[in-house]
Amino acid sequence: MNDVEAAARAVAAFTERFGGAPEGVWAAPGRVNVIGEHTDYNDGYVLPVALPHTTRAAVARRADGRLAFASLQGDGDVVELAVAELAPGQPSGWAGYPAGVVDGLRERLAGGVSVLVDTDVPVGAGLSSSAALTCSVALALRDLVAPELTRADLVDLARRSENDFVGAPTGILDQSASLLCTAGHALFLDTREKRTEQVPLDMAAAGLELLVVDTGTSHTHADGGYGDRRRECEEAAARLGVPALRDVADVASLAALDDEVLLRRARHIVTENARVLQVVEILRGAGDPREIGPVLVAGHESLRDDFEISTVELDACVAAAVGAGAHGARMVGGGFGGSAVVLVDRDRAPAVADAVRERFDREGFAEPRTFDVVPSAGARRIA
């Protein structure tokens, strides 16, 4: 579905639900991270691309002091409450994400707002469906009531919605990718300095495809595992006497950690930052993008062994893809389920996808969903 078709669908649905047309429709993409997992909340480096899949938000201001949230992917019910009733956990569920964005601009939205969302970003697949939701609403409200806010401001607004309102302890990777990515590029982001660079990533020109394999095993950032890893990283940094694990020079500098779990967690962050820099250097130069394949595999092994957030499905996907001729593969996202990304020659992509499906069938796993990723544009107004 292109932007024109998506906007028309959202306008029609909004008008049917709320009895009037929206003031506009805004879209924000999900993301897949080429490399750089769990480094964002450690002040490190990340390299995401925006998906062609987006969440669309049709929005209109109100004058009765109430909020209304509806989703075409929900049960049809409208979640409604007074602006004055907004509080962390109220409303609960999916509506808490856009509500958290509204809460960040509460003084400018005293009259209330109606929001209808529609999405084709796979939910629970580690592709930042929650960031696509918060960023589409954040961009809409910026255009309607806070035009002075920059995109960097919106990254922080959307992150605070997830962190403080919903209770999901994310860093800024997901929101930055959704708001700042450009078509045909990966976003190299220094999460401490907030410096960004658009790194060219033209898969088609290189005869490559970047496949995403959704294993069908769902995850959520609000669950305990993600928060546990964040706390472990913070504890490791504190014991090493540094502000964040970004400040650890190399693996040898981790010798002072006498806790085996903290050592493994810190080792992943230190080596993952190095992997991001290695991939960026390859993509900046005139070398073959296929060279990043072994780096992706090393990243998966680190997430599996040191960070301990992979699953049997994700491990099987990576093994099957590489065994069938992919240049590299790794799990993506927060872990404990979700998706893997596979770098493969275009002419080998169907065979690799078949190999993954056959492996899943033999192992008794649910059939995975596979799709090609074209590095796409960030959040934008579409109507």
C-alpha cells in the first residue's frame, strides 16, 4: 500500500469512527537494525534502516477536553478518557503509547485530540512497531500544536512516552530510526553525542537483498528480560567506574569485573560498538557490502552467548540462512523473540528463505514470515 492509498484508508476510517475528517495523516516507519543491539542505552553506536512498513496516524484536535484512540488493528473499540485523567498506566494497553505522547504536550492539548491508527509494521517482531506508533503521533502533534519542535525533540518526546508513561526501558535507537532515517541509507547514530550520518546502503545496486525473517515468537520491551539487561549493563559500568559501557576501551579493560554475568553483558556491548564502527567503515568505502556478513554473524553469536537474549527459533534461522548461502544473519531487536535479518545475494534469496522455512518445519516451529527490506524514508506527513 503506497502513501496515497494508506492516507485515503486512514481518512475514511477516521471519518467513520469520529464523525468528521481528520486534520491530516502522518506516517512513521518501523526499523530493522543492521548492527548495534542494546548499545543505545549504553551511550554507544547503532546503525538502523527504516522499513517500508509504516504506522499511519489520522489526527484531529477536539474542544471537549477528551482524548479518543482507535486502531484498525484492534477490536473496534475506542479508548476514551479526559485529558485530566492521563497518568502512567492510564490508559493501559496499546493506547498508552500515543497517550504518552499527548501527555508530553498536555498543556497545548487541553481541548483534547482524536487519533486513529493503522499499521502494517509487524507487532511483537522486534521491528519497533511501538516507535512507529509514538513517532507518527509525535510528528502529527508537532505539526498541529508545536511547530518549533525539531525532529531531535520528537525523538526525546517519543522515547519519554515509552520510558516514563508505558514503562518500556528503551533507548533512543527506535525513535531515531523512525524519525531520522532517509531512503537508500542506514542511519549511523552516536547515541551519546546525538551525531548522525546517513551512510549509503543501496542493496539493489550491489545485487543484494536484506531479508527480515519474522519468527512469529512475540516479545515486548515492557517484559522483564530487557529491563534486566539494562540494569546489568548499568551495574557493570558502575563497578568499572565509568559513566557508561561506551567508555570501556576494549575487552581487556573488563578484567576488573569478577561477576561472570556482568562480564558477559559488558563484553557484548564493547564488542558490539566495535562491530558497528567496522560495518560503517566498510559501507563508507568502496568495498563490497558482502564484507559485513561475517560481522553480522559475530553479532548474533554475541547476543546469543554473552547477552543471552536469543531463542531457539532465531538461532535456527541464522544457522539455516548461512548454511544455505547467505553472507550473514543475526537476530535483531530487544530479544527473547522477534525477527532476524539476513544478508544474501538477490538470486539466492528465494533458496535461503526456503531453507529457513524447511528448518522451521523440521523443528516443529510456526512458519516464519519473510520479506525484503528496502532502506526507506523516515516519518512524514502523507495527507
